[in-house]
Amino acid sequence: MVQKDIFTVIQAKIGCDRRTELPYHKREIWQEIKKLPLAAYPLNQLEEFSHFVFDVDYAVLVGILSELKGRDLSLCMK
């Protein structure tokens, strides 16, 4: 089974050529993160991505996504 690479997927979705540019596209990335099936990616990769782009632990992102889903499911689902 080939594992997905969240860095590559996000780069393609937002049209970013270089991985090093990702932290400069936080808003676009956040919109895409809310649509992705994050369970399809390895936890260590999600942790690395979260730190690299948002400078927070992955658990923080999960908490925010859970809170958003509780408030308005349409914000997180598409």
C-alpha cells in the first residue's frame, strides 16, 4: 500500500511549487485541511506538517477541527 504524502497533496491542491513556501499559504492550506481525510496519512507525517506549516502540535489542529465540526458541520465537510 502506497502511503499518501500530505505535503505533496497540499502543494498540488494550492498550486505551490516548493515545500518551503507552504507556511506562507496558511489560509489556503487550512481550507484544504478541513476537506481532507486526515486519517489516511501517517500520524508522524501529520505532526511534522502541522509543525512546519502552522507551528503547532497536530493535536491542536485536531482540537480546532473538532470544535468547528461541533459548531457548524458545513464548515468542515464538503
